[in-house]
Amino acid sequence: MDDEYEWSDARCPKCQHSPTHMRTCTSLGCDDGCFDEYEDDPINALPGEFSICAECGGTGIEHWCPKCGHDMNTTANA
Ligand SMILES: [Zn+2]
Ligand SMILES: [Zn+2]
């Protein structure tokens, strides 16, 4: 496991905790926020078919609140 993360000055919209944590998405197969469907399933998917990563919301970065666990990617502004 890679537990390294960086601090973000962004404040949690839920509990107002700051700083929050962020790190490069560790989801298996996530490439800058997208999954290459064709690479996973060349029979059913078309070349160039991508799906958005649920972990990082397509940003390629996981950003969460260490206090309440809020996923900062779900609300850009609150
Ligand atoms: Zn991801
Ligand atoms: Zn929070």
C-alpha cells in the first residue's frame, strides 16, 4: 500500500476541517481519472472507450477529508 498523500488548503464543506488530503488516484487501472475499457475487455468494448473512475471522479486525484471522510471530489463548491 502506498499511503503517501499531500495536504490541500481546501476546506471540507461538511465539517470545515482544513487542511484536507489529496493523492494521485490509486484505483487499479485508473489513468488520469479514466479506465480504458478496451484494455480491460477488448471483446465487448471499443478501442478508445473510457469510463470515469468513481474513486477520483475523473480527476485522477483523490481528495478527501481526513476528519469526516467526505469525498471532496463530489462537491466542487459548497
Ligand atoms: Zn481514479
Ligand atoms: Zn470533513
